[in-house]
Amino acid sequence: MTTTRRWPWIAPILLYAASTLEMIIMVTPFAAYFYSVYTPLFHGLEQSAATAWLPQFFLPHLAHTRLALFRGINWLGAILALVGIVGFFACAVQLYYGKFIKKQLVSGGLYGRIRHPQYLLLMIGGAGFLLLWPRFFILVTYLMMLGLYYMLARHEEETLKERYGSTTHDYLARVPMFNPFSGPRQHTPAPRARVLTVWLAIVAASLLTAFGLRALAVSQLYVVQRQSPDVTALAFRTMSDAEVSATTESVLATAPIRSLLENDRDVALFMQINNSGSQLRHLLIDLGMTPQARDALDIPQDGDFIVVSQVMARNPAATQVPGAFALGARIEPLFLVNLPGNQQPPAISKLTTDQFYTDFSRILF
């Protein structure tokens, strides 16, 4: 470990950081530059059935569900992210004060409870950002980051042994590595083969859990499906099946949708139903609409807003269209419908490809 360098490990950590910052960058003027690099990466992943699942979300992001388990995810994510960030900088102040001012091994405060509180807090903060922006891709990079932090921690301990000698040995024997609740014990680094086995087991368990959570979330969405025409309607708020069906019928009755279905009876449609202008803007961001296109829209304050998309297979050679929530499906926005209520006629706008980032990996729910 003494010959290990940090720089080969920085790239995966920066990749994870950039991935989690997508949710912030996408609403800034820098989004176009960010997606010019980021979108081709996701588009490349989506070309293979083996990796097409990576850009997808495994937890609800905008849509409400019938299951209370998913309702507090954003709050939990925000709390964990805040604790991680604040704690990380608090540890940084203590660490660099001891390193550059006192010029001695830092072993008090949080460093008296665990040997690597900064890495632990980065893990906690990373888990929070993962809950806020739950792409499979971010989960995979987060799991990579956990392994890299362990490797960095092992490397730093070897360096400290060389610098501080017996003081470090006493500290390592007295203070646990990451778990503040484990007592003192003989410090013997685990064999690398065992560490790799444990890490692979964590990766496998995490991915299986994420796939299970996605399946559970999809089953608990406010969704109505019909076969003829092939329509999947998703309400982002709590709505009865009757209300979702009534909204779907109103959209299908509009002239542009009727014309579309008459010209292509096999087309599969996906409707995302919103009930506020602010929620609609959030959805349009998640669908990859550019800021210029969003600003040009005249969005009323009242009524339901429905984005109607065509469901297609990611694989151009596919002979059947998958279900809207299948990992092998993609959607292409076609229309924006406003149902104002109060006996007012619906307003419908055609959405065009030039309003969206090219090859954007769109968020369904």
C-alpha cells in the first residue's frame, strides 16, 4: 500500500460527483455544456441491453405512490446530504488544523471515535444524494466510491505509520476504522481477497435491492393502462383510477391525438399527468427540454397538464414495443395538453425534437 498513488482513484470519485450534481446543473445556464458530455455517455449505455438499465431511476422522483415507504425519500436524502456535507467540512477544519498548525497526529474529536470520519461522512452524504437523484448509474458509482474510500483509508494508515510510528499503532489499536460503536481490538488489516469478496457481496445485494425497490415503486404508482389504444397514464399526484381514466379519455378526445391514433393504430402512448405549473416545469426539465424552450411556453396556472409521449423500444431491431416502465423502453414527447376544467376546451401544443437535448435519458416517474 505504501507505493499506491491517489490520482488513479480520483477519476471514479469525480465521475460520481458529476453524476450527483446533475440535478443542480440541469437547471442552470451550464446545462447545455454539461449534457454535451453527459448525454452521449448515457446514450452509449442505452445502446446495449446489458447496460440500458443504468440511466434509469430505481425510486420515484416526481410521482406519488400508494406506499408510504417512498413518501419521505426526498426528505431523508436531503437530511443525509446535509449531515454529510456539514460533517465533512467540520472534520476538515479539525484535520488540517492538527496537520498544519499543531503538526501532530489528529486523534481527538470525531477522530477519537473513528479513524476516518471524513470518508464516513462522505459516504453518508453520498447516500443522501443517491436518494435525491436515484439513477442506477449513480448507485453503481457510489458503490465504487465506497470501495475506493476503503482503499484510500488503508493507504493513509500505512503512511501515518511511517510518519508517526508507535503513536499511530496505539491509535489504530484504540480507535475503530469506520464503526464508532465497535470497541478497541487488535489492528490487523483484512486480507485483500476478503475485502474484495465483501465489497462484491455489498454490490450484488445493493443492486438486487434497487431492482426490487423499482419494481415495488412501479406497482404502487397511480397508473391506469388500457389496451386499445395502447395507453399508459401516470398521475404524479394522488388520483383515483376513475379520475385518471377520465383525464385519459379527455386527452384521447383531442383532435391531434385522434389523428395520431387513426394514422398509426399500433402506436403506444405514455401520459404523465400533473396538476400544477411548477410540477410541469420540473417534469419538462426531467424530460430534457432546454431552458429556452421552457421559457417560450405559455403555461397557465390552473388545470391538469399532461405530457403525451410515444413509447418505443431502445433496441431498433425490436419487433414489439415494451411496456412504458420496462428498462428496454424509451419515450419521445409528442404533445403538451392542458385541461383547464370549468367546461373550457383543452389546449394542446405539439412538442418537437429541437425543444429537447439530443439523446437525453428521460425520467419516467
